[in-house]
Amino acid sequence: MKKVMFNGEMLSVEFGSYASGNTLIQLLDAEGMPYARATINIPTEELGDKEVFIKDYSENAGMLSALLEAGIVADTGRKVRTGYVEVPVCKILVPVWEMV
């Protein structure tokens, strides 16, 4: 299972999906408990194949760089505005089936 260092914690990566069909990335602690949700769902915005919206603000500040460093995602350079923030659109680099 792929690992990510976030907020000084070594966390496991888990993939799932939202009701909209968009991919969900969640980080789990050493006991397998949810620690942070790395993605957000914006069903009104379209995503390309293997793309996700990364939550890189508030309590998730630094999430994008943690996922980039771990080789989980690549930044597409696109952003989508939601509320008061712009959310980066990223491409998943690892086969999701490998991460289940």
C-alpha cells in the first residue's frame, strides 16, 4: 500500500468513489482509521479520466505537495473555484486497483 507523509504522520492511501462517480482519496492512520480526506467532490464540474479535486486548504493545507511528493498525483495546472477557494485539479498517477 502506498504511503504519504502529511502533517508529520506516515499515512496509507485508500481510494473510493463519491456517489457522483468521482474518485475519492482518503488517508488512513497506522490503525486504519480515517485521518484526512485528500479530495473533495464538486459534481457540477467535469473531470477528465483519472482526475481529482485536491483539498489543499484549511486543515488540509499541504495536501497537494504531500501527494505530489509521494507520486500519487500530478498537478494539471488547472484550478476550479468553489466557494472562497480555488481547488487544484490533479491526475492520479498510480493504478487505483493497486491501491485497494
